[in-house]
Amino acid sequence: MDAETLRARLVARVAGPATPVWPTRDAPVPPAIAAPAGSADAVGMAAGELVPCAVLVPFVLGPMPGVLLTKRTEYLSTHAGQVSFPGGRIDAGDPSAEAAALREAQEEIGLDPARVELLGRLGDYVTGSGYNITPVLGLLPVGIGLDALDLVLSPKEVEAVFLLPLAVLLDPDAPSRRRAEWRGRRREFWVWPHPEHYVWGATAAILVQLATLLREE
């Protein structure tokens, strides 16, 4: 899939209301770790008021196209060492989720907002850790790979950046559904394959939604 096809497909898929697309399963399953906002799985998932957050879902369109992901440092108070998209809380001064996602990406990995073509949003996700996440889709300049972006990582927040290749994202057999004990309950969650990093949880669930949208004809 070339850059123009990718752009056209993403724009067409997110032009309407941001309604999460979720693969159907016939058998009963345990509660999820992250679930689309408004879904039955999201009810009662987190105690207390949800914290609004925004993440940037950036497509790198270099020699090996893919979605840019970050690995958080071990020093953070929440989700330390986990894989995530660039992003964070929506501050009072942020005019929109898009502004928050771009600001956080610049702070975390030094990504210039001017290099991001915003395409729209995916549906919100609720996490068991108490966040309401708005994923914002973005395209980075065509022909520029990850290394050529000259990103500057925040040493307090980001340990590494890497790509989940577009070929993996488009492979319907790539993600797997796993179960584990989490916070005293049996939970189910998505995992994406990567040779170096464990891509799971809300990040993996958002990638599943994105992949499902891209594969729709």
C-alpha cells in the first residue's frame, strides 16, 4: 500500500463519527484491559473519573512504512517500560485532542508538529488504569524514514522509538488475543508481534482498530 492509497483509505474511514471497530468473537471472553468508550466492556472498567488523554498515531512513510511507537522509560510513575504511542494528558490549555497529541509528541520525542499531516481520530478507548484515550491519526512526510526524522527523545520519558511495519499491521493473523491475571481479575488483551518489544494493552487494541479500518474494502 503506497502513501497516497494509505492517506485516501484513512481519510475515508475516519470521515464519519469516530466509532470503534472491534473484531467480533462468538465465545464469551473475560473483561478486557482496554475497551472502546461506550462499549459494554468499558462499563465499570476504571474506578473514579477518567483522565482525558490524547495520543498521536503517526505513520512513517519511509523505505519501510510503519506506525511509530515508543517505549517508555522505567522511571515513570505509570506504565513504566511499556510500549505506547506518543501522547499524554489533555491539559487545560490544549484547545483540542489534536493539539494535545502534537504537543506531547514534540515534548516526548522532538517531533515537529509542522511535519505531521493530521487525518482525523479513531474512537476513544477506556483503560483499566483510569484513562480515556483519544487516538489522533497523522502522516509524516513521504520518503523520510524513522532515522531521518532526527527525533530527540526525552530521557525522562522515552527509552526508544521503533516501527510496527505496515505489512505486519495489515496482516490479519499478526495480532493475538491473550489472557492473564491483572489487578485481581482474569483479563483479555491484544498483543502484536515484534522482535524486540512487547506491544500489548491499550496500544495494541488501538492498533487492532486501525488495522481493521485499513483492511476494510
